[in-house]
Amino acid sequence: MAVGLTFTADAPYSPTRCPVEEADIGQLAMTTDIERQNRPVVGFHIDGLCPRCGHKTSDIFPVEYVTEDVGGFSGIPPLSRFTARFRSQSIEEYPGLRTTVSLSKPWRVSVAVLHCHCVETHSGDGGSLGCNAEWLVQAEYNLASRQAKPIRAVPPDIQHRYWAAADSLSAVTTTSLTSVQATATKWITGLGAILGLVGVATVVTGRDTFQELDSTAQEFLVGFAALFAVASAASIFFSNLAGSGYPSVWSPSSPPDLVDADLWPIQQARQAVSKLRIATYCAGVALIAAVCAIVTIWYGPAAPSVSKVDILVVKPSPTPAISAICGALPSAQPSPTIPGTINFQPSGASSPSPYPLSSVAGITPPSC
């Protein structure tokens, strides 16, 4: 075996960067467990030896992570916005590696920093695992077939480009779930304020009552209101799922492997991102429905106008008397369906009723 690295088994616990070259890879005996990961694969483990202390160690090689996006619409200056989404690294992000890895799809290449998590005791470790060493590696993998090629070193002349970024990625990986949950919590608060504002806007309108719209506009308004309520409830529900999870505990049918416990936060973050995305879409639907409802109220066709009057109705028994009933004459008179009657809708009634012309003594201005 070619000697490239000198292991220091009793190395003290201290932050140490260990540049690894291609000639050193064989000494580290690194292997992956990507083939045993469940789909969708969010990461896998790399097992091997620490290049500093030489002890057996294992660390996560993440392939998906939550990132902050910078972008904008065409013609609008870019805006920095936190986007809770997962993104796979690709070879295009590492131009210096183009000559060292194949470009055939669906194989992808990523760079990550590994940390020593050996179980040996190092002076000054304070109970922490490992010797606190880190080193940079590259992996070429196929997520579809869950295969990985042998781990390789990052060329020494380009390691400086990626080390700081890989450190940041490692830190982001450990906080992915909490970042998404924090975003979901803020989204719930903002969503409540937006929905409350929209609710007020639907009340402060140019129409006084629902009854002033014609039947078609009323049906549209009811549909938009129902869609708004359902979409709003769904948005709040999925936002809470993303931020807090489902309020139930049960025994899984097939408990996950303990060795993958360090990947659980990434997998949960992936699910939380998916739920937060659904919540966002539902909120958009609710907003559109609310706008459509407001437009319907403001600009929908009005119900046909009716004239309010009092009709004087003769009651022949037991004592002849004339009573005034206030209401509306909503259609052509006399009634086209029942000869000898008029259609009259008393105030408070839901529909007109026929009144015999023989019982109507007269019509006077309305009293209601």
C-alpha cells in the first residue's frame, strides 16, 4: 500500500482540515450504503477511516438540502427570498471536476465535507465523538438505481473553491427540518393575516346584501365562498402539518434502521417542504376565489327590481274587513299561470303567492 497519510491515533480533539489527495483514498477504505437507502434518496453514509486519527468513522453525504434562492421575474430586480425546497447538486456546480468524473446521465457528482465521528476517546473531546477532523471528498452516484462509484478525492488545486461551501452545506443539512418548520410557522401567521384581510374586504363592498344579486351571481358567489373556505382550511392544515406534524402517535409497521437516524431530519424536512408547497398552492387558490367573490359582489348583475306596495285584501268572514299587506309585485300582472289572480310576495316571504283579484280591494303606497 502506498504511504500517503500518517495516522495519529492519540491526536487531541481540535478542529483540523485534512486535505486528502487521490493517492490517499486507498488508505481510507471508504464505502457507501446508498444501495440500502429508501427512495427518494436524500443522502447516504460514507464509512471509512479518519485521515487524521485513523479510526473507523461514518458521516452523511447529503444529496438534497434546503437552500436560499436569489431570483426575480423578468424586468424586476432579483429579490432574496428563502425558498424551502430541496435541490440536488449537479456537476455543473463543480466545473473543476469535469475532467475527473463522467458526465453520463443519470449519474451525478457532488462534493461534501466529512467529519470524524469515531468512538475512540481523544484528549479534550469533552464527550464529543471523533477527533474533530474534516476532509473533502467527491461522490458520483445514481439515485434511480441507488448506486455509487468509488469515492474519490477532490483535486488539490480546486479544493479551496468548495471547502467553505461544503462546510455551509453540512451545517444546513443538520438544520433543514427546523428551518422548514420555522418557515411554516411564519407562513401560518402571515396566512392568517391575509385571510382575515380578505374576509374584511368581502364585507366592505358596494352591495348591501346578498339578495341584491340575481340568482346566477348568487350561485357564483356561493361557489367562490365555498372554494375560499375549503382552500383556506387546506392551506392552514398543510401549513400546520409542515410546522408541527400530524397530532398522533402510532407504532410504525416497519421501524426504520437506527443507523439511518441521522438521515431522518432530512427526510422529514423533505416531507415538510412538500406539505408547505401544497399549503402555498391552496393559499393561492383561496386568494383567487376571494378576489372572484369580491368582483362578483361589486360588479355582478343585480336582481330585477320590484315595486313595493300595499295591497288591500278583503276578508269576508267572519266580519268583512280590509287589511293592508305590504310586499312586492315581482312579475307581470295579472298572473299568467293562474287566471284571475295576481302574484304578490309579502315582505319576509321567500316566494310570491297568488291572490284572487276578487279579494283585492286596491293598491296603495307601501307602508314597509
